[in-house]
Amino acid sequence: MTGFEKFKHLLTQYGIYTHQFRMGIKGTVPMLRDYLRFTSAFRRQRDFSAKSFYPLLADRYDQAGTASGHYFHQDLFVAQKIHEANPSRHVDVGSRVDGFIAHVASFRTIEVLDIRALQSSTANIVFTQADLMDPAFQLDPKTPSLSCLHAIEHFGLGRYGDLFDLDGHRKGFANLARCLEPGGTFYFSTPVGRPRIEFNAHRVFSLEQLQTLFTENELLIKDWAYVDDKGDLNVNVALNSEAASRNFGLEYGCGIFVLTKKIQS
């Protein structure tokens, strides 16, 4: 992210959306033109007796939706895996509620843990507020199926009201691994690329760092994919290649992993 891009990002934190502002200016003239047509036509129609003014200036320049990027691909990829596996129980930690959680809740019950509160009356979402960095945290009984998508990179940076702890990702990941029963499946994603911490937003991990973290917690990689810097999904990619050792040249990609917990002999 360039210095100018960081400045634009900072403005958004104060509610100043530079793209939205530019598109709003661009859309003002066509909106006013259409409004004059609307007021003239309204007097001749019979279906509605009341009208008001609710301008939306930028929508005409947007695409129909977003079918790329980290969240679109990881949410769909993992939800499909869970649908196919049909585990007896599935628990999620910290994933996006209006994305992945909604996908899964459309076809099964999902238990959701998050450090923040959640108000939901959805029958298929069972919520518990919990801090996964707490050494005393444990899930009893352990689950055969677990997910944590685009969340571990935030642990310990204070962004979501959690306590500051630079080892928060390690503590949280170790607790996650302990939540999983032997032979269970863990669906996990996090930013991948040039390793760094961008305070207080997130961490970006190298593939080598993640593989070490998996090994330390007795997790094996069954499958994986990644979203590149263009927002496209890449599947069936070897992790033991030269390109993988260079993180596929990613600056801010997303690694999506299907892990399994070792069964002790």
C-alpha cells in the first residue's frame, strides 16, 4: 500500500470515502436530469400518491456485485467443503457473520464464537462470546469440524477490543487446535504475502510461517488454495515449489487451508 493509499484508507476511518465522493460528484448531473423526468412523469401515473427525495449518486457506476477477493472466494470455498463433509457438529471462530456464517447457516446449524457480542435470532446460529487468547479457554466436548476465516491475523492487536498481545495469534491458534478432536477438520484462512504487522489492522504471514505454526500444533494440510493480489482464486497449487517459497509473489493475498489434526498412535 502506497503512502497515498494509506492516507485514503485513514480518511475512510473518519467516514470520508474518496471514491464515493468522486462518484457522487459524477452522478449528480444525471441524477438531477432523471429527477426532472421523474417529477413530470409522477403527475401522470396513478399507482402512488406520495413521493419523496432519496438520491443515490454512485450506484450507476458500480458493478452488479463483487465476485472476487478474499471473502467472496474463501466463504464460498469453505462453505462448499462443509456442505460436502456434513459433520455432526461445526464450530466457527471469528469469521464474517454476513458472509461465511450466513452461507453455512443456510443449510445447517453452526456454533459461533467471537470476542465481540452478537445479537441474532437466526435459529441455525448458536452464539457464544469468548476470548480465544484466554489460556483457560476450552471447548468441551471437542469438535470434529472447526473454522476460523480471516480472523487470526487480528488477535492481540486491539482492533476488536481484545487485549494487546503480540503473541496473540500463536495463543489463539493453539487454543483453536485444542478445540479440534483428533482426526477433525480445521478450515483456516489468513492473509499471505510479504510477512509483516500492519498495526492495528492485521498481520500478513509467509507460507513458511504458517506451515511451521501448523506443525507446532500437530495439524496436517489436506488441501489448500489462495486468492492472489488480483482477487482471483488459485487451486491445485503445489506448496513445495520455488514459487511457494516466495509466497507466489503476493503482497496481500489470502491462504485458505483445509487442515486435519493428527491422531496419536
